[in-house]
Amino acid sequence: MAQYFFDLRSDGIFSQDKDGVELLDAEAAHDMALGALVDAARDAIMEGSTGQHFAVEVRNGTGRVLEVTAIFNSRIFSKQ
């Protein structure tokens, strides 16, 4: 088991994880990062935000391990 930290970046806002989570390996950290990214995007959608870039940066005690990113954009072209 290793300690992983999940930092969130979203359009100029940076939130650093100071607590971390113990996980089995980098694959488990990837799965958790993907879930965090989906949650952040869902929150932005519920607030009506569009055109946002999201990144979850994962690090352990020695440095960066992985990064998961997404860009969310939404347009309504016609209302009927």
C-alpha cells in the first residue's frame, strides 16, 4: 500500500490534497482520479458552467504518478 494525493485543477483554481489516501497501486489511484474528475465535471454541469478544463494530478511521496484530464463544453443550437 502507498499514500496517494489527488490535486484538482479547474480553470485556474488549484486544490491540493493534504491528506491523501492509501491505495494498493497506481491503477487503483487512476480509477479514483477518474472518479474525482467525473464528480468535478458533474458539479460544473449542475452549476451551468461550460468550456472548462479539469485535471486531477496524482502524486505519491516521491512525486507525480499520473494525471487525468478532460475538457467540458456544451452548446444548445436550437430550442424547440
